[in-house]
Amino acid sequence: MPRYRPHLAARPSWRCRACGAAWPCSPARLALLGEYRENRVGLLVYLATVLHEAAGDLAGQIGQDRLYDRFVTWARAR
């Protein structure tokens, strides 16, 4: 039986350690939504924190608006 590999960010590239996609990848997003299911504000605070860290690591590589969409927009309540 295959072992589950958590979809965590590899720094400074901010690619997923498990699948290689831009983090947060789809499996990471699902895991985060589950972990923070009762605390959407906490999820958004966490994502804003990692956005700030990623902005430093990826400065000049990805625009701020694209980073915001990648890290925060997907998690806002619809």
C-alpha cells in the first residue's frame, strides 16, 4: 500500500515536494480547507503569512497579483 506524502512547499521555489506543482497545489488546497474547515479567517491569515514569505523568495520572478491569486484568492468564501 503506497504511503501518503503530504503536499508541502519546498522553499525557495515554492513547488510542491510531493507532486512538483506550484504550491499550494490542488491536494494541498484540499488539505488546508479540511484543516481549517471551522476557521476560514485562520486559513486566510496563514495564507497571507506564507504569501509574504513567498514574495521574498520569488521576488522578481512572479508578479504580486499572480502570487496573491495563487496563495489567497482561492480560499476566500464564495
